[in-house]
Amino acid sequence: MGGEDIQVSVEDAGRSANKAGNRKINLALLAVLLGATAFTFASFWTATARVWFHEEAYSYGILVPIVSAYLLWRRRWELIALPRVPWTFGVAWVALGCVLRVLGERGDILCVSGMGFILVLIGAVAFLGGKAHARIVAMPLVFLIFMVPLPSYALAMFSWQLQTGATTFSADLLRRLGILVFQDGNYLVLPGYTLAVKEACSGTRYVFALLALAGVLGFSARCHWMLRLVLLFLAPVIALLLNVLRIVGTGFAASLWGAQAARGLLHATWAIVLFLLGTALLLGARNLLQWLASRSASPSY
């Protein structure tokens, strides 16, 4: 009995030593991957942060990594509970991400580098933990794409289309409300006041911010992924409608109370109220989609 006990103790000690050795190797690999990723994407993060602080359309971007980290934190117990089965093919994802980083750097396209960064992170998780781990972290990491700015020429074209469309729809709605208005390009000429629909009034901030919010709500919704896509589709539609309401409300206030009503605190307050309305509409849409999903899943009698 004494010899058997000694043998078991030796085997247990060997297993513990192997586990400790594997843990050290994994930590070393993780440290190397994190260091290499930080070095490779340092200029990408610097350029992206610069856009956050200088472009109003992307001012929400600084919150995206924080939300992504929170979503990952919520899934930590699922990750801990899973057995670790490293997936060698994850290295290919890391390599592809590095290729996208090089292409994004050469073309000065941040969104390509951003996709590369996401692929590197998912590939590293798959390589160290396994495919099951990668599936769990995939959605929170893909959410990071909302922090990455579009190319400047694409943003300018997108803003111009939104700007002209919002001006035209707003002019038509003001006429239907009985207000005399003449549209001259992106200017709405009202009695006693000319409302300029500038690039800042194009609605791009509403679109990007509500898209990011729809991504969070869709990720947390308990419904099929198709219904989550519906929520993402609704976000820009709601944003465009809110922007038209913003322009129409400003024009309506100017026609009733003069030019001062279309400027300053009232104008800024109106924009905030409409964004809160958009948030409420997205929450309502998410709850409705969850209700529809539960109805379709429940048995019929």
C-alpha cells in the first residue's frame, strides 16, 4: 500500500508539473502575441484615436472598445468553463490579419487595418484556446469594427448623399405643414430666415452612433441572428428619419419664433432629444423582435 501511495503521489506531481509547464508556455505565447499585436497595430490605434477626437461623426468611437471589453467580460465564465483545445489553423487567421494590416497601411485605409486587427485577435484566441473559445469572443470582437472610421472620400460621399436627401425631404415636409419654403441646393429659404443644412447636419453622427447601439442591442437580444440583422437595418432608417425631424423642427421653430429659435441652446437640445428618441425606438424594436422570437418558438395549440 505504501508503494502504491508513493506511485500515485509521483504521478500527481508529474501531472501538476506538466500543467504548470503548459500554463507557463501559454502565458509566454500570449505575451508574445499581445506584444507583437501592440507593436504591429500601434500606428493604427494612434490614427484611429486622432479621428475620434477631431471628427464629430466618430466621436462615439472611444466608447466602442469599452463596450467590447464589457461584452467579453460578461462571457468570461463561458470561456473559463470550456476545455482548451488549441486550433493550429488559428495562425492562418493571424497571418491574414497581418496581411490586411499591411494593405491598410499602404493604402492609408483604417477600416482595412481594423478588420486585420479583429482577425488577429480572433485567430490568436482560436490558436491558444480553440474554435469554441473563438466563437464566444467573435461577436464582441467584431463589434470593434464600429470604432473604425471610413475612408475620408467614402465619408464625404456618404455625407453628401445624406445631406442632399435630408434637405429635399425636409423641404417637402415643411411645405406639407403649410410653411412657405424654397430649396436652393442645401439651403432652405424660409420667411425671414435661411436654414443651411451643413455637413454636420447630414445625419452621419446619428447613423454611426445608432448603428453601434443597434450592434450592442442585437448582441444582447435573445433571438435569431436574422432578427439581429433586422435591428441593424432599422438603425440607419431611424437615424435618417430623426435627422429629417431635426431639420423640420428647426425650420418650424424659425418660422414661428424667428432665427434665434434655430440657433444655440434650443437647437442643441432638440438634437439630444431626438437622439434619445432614436435610442428608445431601437430599444422598443429590440424588445419587439425578442417577443416575436419567443412567440415563434412557443408551441401552438
